[in-house]
Amino acid sequence: MNEEFLPLGSIVLLKGGTVPVVVIGYTVIEEGSSELWDYLGCAYPIGVMDPERNLLFKRNQIEKVLFVGYIDDDGKKFLNQLTESYKKITENQ
């Protein structure tokens, strides 16, 4: 995978997975852990049914991008800033 983040709404298939996952958030640290996850997702087409069933995953776990979500100039700017911040955070780990 490349170093840039996918837009919200993107749909991916994770390695070893059978259910597509929709990207609904970024850079999450799970409660009680210090591990930084690239993405927060939920099952497609079901969506968020229970926050406890959302998925945390890293970009290297993505096997295939099925759909790239909507992106405009504001979204591109945000994702560029997110990518730069993420690089700085992960360089210090």
C-alpha cells in the first residue's frame, strides 16, 4: 500500500477477510493500548451496528481497495496533513 490515507467511505478487503470494510476514521489508539492503528472501519454494507464491533486495521492489512471514497480539495488537504502528521508520529516510535 502507498503511504497516503484512503478517503472516508473507501471500501477495502482485508487480507484473509471475506467481508468488505468501509473506512470511517483514522489514526486510532485503542483504549488500554499504545498501538496506533491507521484506520477505523465497519462491515459493508451493514455499517455501524455496535461500536464494539468496529474494526481497527493498518494499511498493510489491506489486500484490495474495492472502492475509493469521495474526495474534494478540502479532503485532499486534510489527508495530506494527516499523512505528514502520521509520518512524524511513527518516526518517533
